[in-house]
Amino acid sequence: MRINFARGVPAPESFPVADILCCASQVVSRNMLESLQYGPARGPASFVRWIAERYSVNDMMVLTGDGSLGLFELFCSVMLKPGDTVFVESPTYDRVIEILTARGARVVAIALQEDGPDLEQFKSALADTVPRFFYLIPDFQNPSGLTCSAEKRAAIAALARQHNILLVEDAPYRLIRYTGATLPSFFELAPEVTLHMSSLSKIIAPGLRAGYVVGNEALIGKLVKAAENRYVTPGNFALSIAGEWCRQGHLPAQLASLIALYGPRLHAMTEALTAALPELHFGRPQGGFFLGLHLPPGISNSAVREQAQQLGLALSDGKGFFLTGGEHFLRIPFCGLTVAEIQEGVAILRRAVELARPA
Amino acid sequence: MRINFARGVPAPESFPVADILCCASQVVSRNMLESLQYGPARGPASFVRWIAERYSVNDMMVLTGDGSLGLFELFCSVMLKPGDTVFVESPTYDRVIEILTARGARVVAIALQEDGPDLEQFKSALADTVPRFFYLIPDFQNPSGLTCSAEKRAAIAALARQHNILLVEDAPYRLIRYTGATLPSFFELAPEVTLHMSSLSKIIAPGLRAGYVVGNEALIGKLVKAAENRYVTPGNFALSIAGEWCRQGHLPAQLASLIALYGPRLHAMTEALTAALPELHFGRPQGGFFLGLHLPPGISNSAVREQAQQLGLALSDGKGFFLTGGEHFLRIPFCGLTVAEIQEGVAILRRAVELARPA
């Protein structure tokens, strides 16, 4: 495969390798026990402290662990019984659908509009069943790239408060914003009903698996207990390194460098798509890793994928991001690709769309 | 708390800190993508390859991940439905009981004798129900320190073959043997019905969370798929470091050094216990991290724990290692304690036992 549009990976040239090694050396000399011995299931105290300070919460409201998806699965093991109802955006992160389905949850899809979840659908679903939680990615959503507006955030937070619905806010892309102003997170708007999930996988490097969740003390306490029973101690060596990197103050410069690297890639992608496939609709992401492309009604993503595959372009299955439907959706990543790869990939995509068009 | 007999941790002075840092530097310069980017759910190819060679199997029979307990929980998520029967030794690893119970398994305890599981009980339980699997720790068992004899291994392997029972062999202590000859593992005796679990937590350092399982390709394939859905990629930075450390050939010298460090600690523990508490029975471990101490019928471990606590000695709850009973059992660790701490701990234990004795 010449070009890969299937995975949303960060650019390896962005990985701060020298700083990671320097932090590795620091953590073992500063606190060998914290990074190498069995330790608290919450993760290394110094990393927990840094996160708690950043979110202005106490340490008991933080749990770190091996990637935020793993922490989400742990959360589901504590929260969900088979048959419990969960709301998600539609489309949403494909692996979250798989985790919820594996737990036997009844998953209700709330359509995502350009400015966030359809509030009328949300209210009408709510009239039917109050869910155990509502999983949302408000900033530069995976897979659509869309961002929930300030107005909808306020409305969703108010409804969550009113009906005591837990909002599970997945925010791994939140800090990687190319244009526009940062909007308040659900955790800022309604901390008492929000579990905020994030990760440094997209910022430092995925291989450190530095994920975390922030939420109310009672819920986090249950998750810590479940984590202890399930794996005793998370990857404290890698988590200590991530914590040390944050404590050393590398985050602002790294974010600036990611935005300088990825912004032009997003620009190249939207320019190439607009020029090559003017009839195709896509939302314009203000940040993050993806945009969502809508094929015309007559053209299925499976036909396009098949043609693209033969021409050397890998595409992910758009249907995976939907409970039902999604036949005309494609998730297009841009961060882990050079401008030349983006242009070549879009050229192949254009040919694949032409070949997939019914005669 | 002055002395901690509650946790079975390795000695931090054994951690090969300089080699870990050297391997960290090696893995990012040799193969940065393998250690820092998203990658296969199976774990870093170079670590998988090293394990496969060591066990003389192909790479598709290996899954690495963040600690062997976490991999066991993943395995249970694939294997168990509520109500399924699982056999365990009695006593057994407390966290395994918790994981099985959380999954709604029907757990059947097979009494552990000095030379391994009671075969008559095993056969009689088998006549009642063929379990989904039998979880065993044949070498230097946690918590008893006991080792399954060659004869019983052969008999259990034969029964497993005959009834097509999966043996889940947890072997984290297997390489840390102070006396006696190594016995064949279940994976060596009956590879087609064995899932072998192990970890480098007790050998390199727990903070790397370098666990792995080896088993038949179909089962491992299912676990890899479940791992991908649950956490995408394991802690590849730490796992690559563990793999590099193994590939560099540090294992034999590290094992020799652990045995030289821990052997005298076991000797100090058995000498101190025999001198201080001659009436108490305990099995003599040939390796590993623990021995199991049996209090006289009149003295409960909860009374001893309470007294010990007040005198500055932490003990773990012996009942946690049993489904029912265990009121007179204490798990005693010795690796992460100096000889002076062992002697002071046993002196406190002696006073605690005296104080707990009914008037």
C-alpha cells in the first residue's frame, strides 16, 4: 500500500525522542521506586499531581493509566450491566462502539450536526430512557472532525445537570487547535456530571500509553479499585516519563510545534479535496486529526475502498463509526502524512470515486 | 508501619537501572516506530520474536501486554460467560479470585497439597463439571510457595488432554529457583491444552509491566483481537525496552544475581520462623517470593494481623487467597526485605501470635 488514509496516527517526526530519554533518566534518578516498583493503581504520584494542578482538582479526582481507551473500558466494567443504555454521537469512535457492544449495552446514536449533537434527538431519546452516560468527543471529533458549539455545550451541560446524566467527555485532540478560540469543556461547564478523558498519545507519543481520566472523587475511587484488581499497577515507567516531560514544561512548545506541522497538512488536505472532488461535502475541522467526507448517495464507501485498495490507498471502513448506516462516510486523517502523500492519496481517492460511480 | 509483610514486591536494589536506560536509548535509535508509535496489539515485534524463540513457538502463539494479570483479565473477557465453571488451586492468587468473581464465574477450589493439587478432588470435581479452564501456579505458588511435583504435573496434563481442559499456567516465579531441579512446565508437557502466562515484573522491574502469554494460535488470535479493541496498542515503549534487555542477553546474569540476593533472604526467613515459632507449619519453598504459614487452630489470622498492625508489622489478609476458610493462613514474602527486616518482622510476628492466643 503506497498511501495509508486508514489510521489516525501522529507524525513520528514530532516525537520528542531526546526529551523522552532525558526524562527517563530523570525519573529513575529522582524517584526510582515511583517509576520501576509496584505502586498505586492511580499511577505515579508526580504525574497525578501535575494533572490535578492543570485541572485545578485534587489528586483523588485523577486516575492515570495505559491509554485512555483502556481506561474507558475499565470505566465501562464498573458502570455497565448488560442492557444498560448509553448515548453516543453518530458517527462516533469505532472502538467505543465495540467496547459498549461487547458489554451488552443498548447504544443509542444521537446524530451529529455541524455544530454538535442534534439537541432535539437528544431530548427525545432522553424522554424515552435516561442513559447511564453520554459519550461525546466535543473537540475535533473522531471521526468527523466537527466541534460542538458553545451554545450546544451549554445546553447539553444543562440537560445533563437536570437529568443527572454523566457526560463522558473524550478530549485527546482538544489541545491541538489550528484555528478559532478554545471553547469550554464539559468538565469546565459541569464538573459534577462529567468524566473527562484524555491522553498524551497524540501529543508526546502513543508508545508511552499515557492516558488519564478526571472526575468526581467517588467515581474515580471506584475506578482506582477496579484498576487495582485488574492490573495492580499501570505502566509506571512510561507514565512517570510522561509526567516528568509535563513537569519540565515541554507542553506549550510541543503544542506549537504540532500545530505548525499539522496545520499545513490539514490545509493541503482540504485544498486537495476541494480541487479534486468538488461535489463531495466535508466539515472543516478547526483542530485534531480527522475530517469526515460524505460520498454522493450513489457511491458506497465499500466500492470506493475496494478501488482505492487496488490503486494503493488504504481507507478505513466508514460504517464502523455508525451503529447503522454510514455507507457513504469516509474518515480522512491528515496528521501522519506529508503534503506529498496527502496530494497523492487524494489523487488516488479521486480515481477510486470515479471508478466506484455507477455506470 | 515499620515492616511490611503484606506485599510480594521484588527488591528495588535488584533493578538493572543502567541497563534499562541503555535499552531505552537503543530502542528509540534502532526502531523508533516500534517503541513510540501506535503498533500491533500483539506488542513490539522484536519482543514477541524473542519470546517465541525462547519457547520454540511461532510469533502468532505469543501476545505481550501490560502485565500478566491484565492479560489474564483480557483472557477472561474472551473465555468466560457468567456461570461458567473455573477450577483454581486453594489457596490461590487473591486477585485472580476477584477477577473470576467479577466475571460471574463459578469458581471451584481444588485443595493444594504439599506436592500440588489434590488429584482425587480434581477428578471428582471434573466428574461434576468440565471447567472452562483450570488456573494453576505450579512453580513456587502464590501464596503458598509450594511446587507441583513432576508426577502430579504429568497426571494433570494427562487429565487435561483426556477431557480437553485448558490449563492456565501462571509462571512469573518459574525462573527464580533457589534449590532443586527445574520441572517441566504444563506448556512443555501439554502445549495444545495450555495457556502459559508470565512476566518480567519479578525479573527486570514491575514498572515496565512486561507481561506475556503463550498458547495455541487460535486462542492467542482471539486475545490479540480483544486487545486491539480494548486498548489498541500495549505499552510499546516499556515492552520494547524489556525486549531489548532480553535480546542483549542480560537474563542469565540477572537471574544469578536475584538468586544470590533472595536465596539468603528465604534462608533467613525460614530460620527465623523455625526459631521463633517452632509450632507453626510452613512449606519450604524452592523458589519464588512467598511461603505459606499455618497458624494453630485456636489462633485466627485476623487476630494476629490486628496485633501485628499495632506492633508495626503489616500482614496481608490470608482469607483473600481462599474462596472459603483461610482463617489460619498467612502469606509471608521475603524477597523485598533485608535480613534485618525479616528478623525484626518475625520477632513482631511472634509477639503478635502470642498476644492473639486465646487466654
